[in-house]
Amino acid sequence: MKLTEIDCVMVDKPTYEELEKKVAYLHHFINKMQSTNIHNEAELFRLGFENANIGMCLVDLKGNLFKVNAQMTKIFGYSIEELEQMNVNDITHPDFNTDSPEFIKNATEGTISNTEFEKNYFHKNGSVITSLVRSSSVMDEENNALFFISHVQDITDKKNAEKILLEQKEELQKLNSEKDKFFSIIAHDLMNPFNSIISFSNLLEEQVKNKEYDEIEVFSKIIHQSSQRAMNLLINLMEWSQSQTGRMDYNPVFFDLESLINEVTLLFSEISKQKSITLKKSFALSKSILADRDMISAVLRNLISNAIKFTKNEGNVIISVVENNSNLVFSISDNGVGIEQERIEKLFQFTENYSTLGTEKEKGTGLGLILCKDFIEKHNGKIWVDSKIEKGTTINFSIPIFK
């Protein structure tokens, strides 16, 4: 309704009755405008509440949800009608069921008017939701809490991403630590044999120059053993690095297992003779198996080498294979010095003291058992150790049978 100039401008002096009518009209106009503004503000709040892209709810002093918006249904999976019949604790994870009552208590007592916290809830499908909640109390003129308005933001994906990043960070730190330790050990183990080779080759050269031949055989043997150890370490290192970088693929083929075992044991015929160790083989199974021949060869090579190293002179090393349900179980047994129980768990890990001297002070490569474990796991197999001090050790590994 609009006032005209005629209404507002009085040419003649108005009477009392006319003034009274105009005042009454102005009161009516102002009241109508105020009523219209109030209606518009309430409508704007309703539209903003219902269409907000964040969860919003009104909660009474007992924690009952008496008004929720559409976004709350997307977060929790319940309909608006279902949520408005629920209490906050109905959807709260048990680990967080004291948060809301504590805030309600403090707000009711006037000690706090708003709060912000992360909280876990249950979705209708049973999954756990992590939410960022901001709650404020709505007070009356006497500063008494009437109800609470809360904003709920689903941050589950963010928290899961943070958890994954933290796990990845910890894993990278662990890998870096192992890598540093690994390279330190490898450098140390390579230095020892090369120092021996250089030192004894110098002595050998001096012996030849001076025509003193008595210790040539001893020096030559030490040089040979040191060279062999360095070569074994380099072979293991090369194979392990290829495996770790994905350049050594798991390539199963059918091959004759007996032929492979004979081929590997032949490599140790000379060193076993030097210690008068008897290599025995025991297996009764179908000749052809499906596995990665190079990996199985590397595993047998390392385990037989270890068995000889820790077996005393005139001892025995037994290589056996049996079928057990759907697995082939390999066992390499010796009657050597044995391994302490507390050290068994560390055999397949990078540790500072992972390599132990043999019965004649032989040094291992240190990487062999780690390489064995890696290759066996590529076959979906397992490796384990049985040992008794001064009785001997058996290292077993199993791989599935594919025929």
C-alpha cells in the first residue's frame, strides 16, 4: 500500500478527527510492513536451513533431534522423519557417548555457549562416520538455554586419507631406516673379503718374489674363500635388488626337481669335502613340479650353504622334500651348532648382527635368508625354523603344488 502526496500534504488545516484517522492508518501500515519482514526472515531461515550443503540440526536439552535438514539424511542414511524421532546418543559411537551430554550440561548451566569437536557416529548401514561438529546454544532473554543448533560436517574421507598418509609416512621411515642399515651392512660385508683378498694377494706376491713357497697354498685358499664370499654376496644382492624393484618376475615353469637338487648340491661338493660333511638327499615325489626354477635354486643354494657353514667337521646335511596335502615341504637339516631361540625371529630381518660366524669362522652373506623369504612368499609359501643348541637346525619351506 502506497501513500500519495495528497495523503501526506495537507493544504488546509486538518480537523482532529482527520488527524486521528491518518495516525491510525500509519500504525496499520507500519504493523503490516513489520509483519511482512518477520515473515520474510523466517522464510529465509527455513530455506537456508533446509538447503544448506552442511548437516544442520536443532537439538533439545535432552539431546533429542527435533529438526534436521536434508544434508543430515545424506550423512547418516536415515530419513528426516527417522532422525527427528532419535536422540543424539542413538547414532553416537560408544567411544564418544559422553561428549553431547557434557556439552548439554555445561550449556544449560551457562558455563559454555558453543563448542567444536570431532566425533564418530554410526551410519544407518552400520559403518562409522567421523564428523566435525559445531554446536551453539540458543538462549532466551534471561540467558537460559532453550535448545541447540549444530552444524555437522562429514570428514570421514579426510580422516581416512590422513590415516593412510600417516601409515605411509611411518612405512617410508621404516623402509629408509632399513635401507640405511642394509647398505651399511652390505658395505661392511663387502669390505671384509676384499680387504682379505688385497692383503693376502700382497703377501702372496711377496712370497713368490722371495721364493718362499711354504704358505702359498694357505694364502691362495684364503683368497679363494674371500673371493667366493664376495661373489655370493654380490649374487644375492643382485637377485634381491631385482626382486625388490620388480625386475625379477615370478616365472613358474615345469621342471625336474631331482635334477635341480643334484645341480645345486654339486656346487657344494668341494666345500663339503673340505669339512668332511656328507650331503644326503631324501625325496619321493613326482619328478616334475611347477615353480620358478631360478628362485627355488637360489633358496636351496643359500640354505645348503648355511647348513654346511654351521655344521662341524664330519657332520651331515640332509635335503628332503615331501608332499603334504597340497604343498611341497622342503627341509634342509644339519647336526651343527644350532640357533638360540631369541635369534630365530630375527633371522629374516635386517638387523645389525644378522650374520654369524660358522664352525670354521666362515662368514655368510647376511642377505641369504631374507632373499629366501622373499622368493618363497612370491610362491605363496612359508618358511620356518626348528633348532636346538648343539643339536642342529632344520630350515623348512613350503610351496603350493601345481600340477
